[in-house]
Amino acid sequence: MMKDTLQAGLEYSFAFKIDESKLVPALFPEAEEFGVMPNVFATGYLVGLIEWTCIQALKPHLDWPAEQTVGTKVEVSHLAATPAGLEVATKVKLIETDGRRLIFEVEAHDGIDLITRGRHERFVINKEKFDAGISKKLAG
């Protein structure tokens, strides 16, 4: 199970350069409405970047890949628009652990503006058991 090193106070940073594939029009190519929206970093991809940063922070403290985490709650504000070409730096800090439940403070900056601040909750899962539950649901 989780290693003893998985403790509140854990911090991690990650940077990612935004390209055209992460802009609002690319979010759901099937959605005509997204296609005509501004060419800025999509909130959906921002949430994904936060999750990716948390996963990277946690991976050394888990029995990866048998043990993983899934996102269960996201509470963030998207404060500023980011065009393609800028790099978004994310910072996460594990502020609470409660068994398998993990709570992070999160923020991201695009080099010009703070673009998000908030909290993200994840749960530690056993991948094999989780996948078995999904298979059962599909067979349902």
C-alpha cells in the first residue's frame, strides 16, 4: 500500500508549454460551439494539467502502477486566459491525508498571470480492483 513518505506537506511543480491542441476549439472537435470560441487554454485541459501534476507528485510514494490515484473533486477558478505559446507552471501541495483520500492546494501561472488557484481531491486506488469494478459495470 501507500508508502510512509506520502505525507501532508509534499510539494511538486511542473511546467507545460501550451500549444494549439490544448485550446478551447480543440476540446471537443465534435462541438461546433467550441470551434468558434477564443483560442485560449481550455479549462478542461487546465484541470487535466492539475491532475497530471498531482499524479507526478504522488507516483514515487505509491506502489505504481498497481496503486494509482483518481481525481474525485476539483474546486478551481480559471482566472486568466492563456494563449498558445506560453508555458503554464503548476504547483501542487498535499495539505491533507485521510486514509486513501488526499487533498491538494493547487495553482498555475502562465508567466504573466496567475491563471488558477484552488483545491483538488484524489483517492488512492488498487488498479486491479478498480478495473474489475469497471468491467462489472460494463457487463451490467
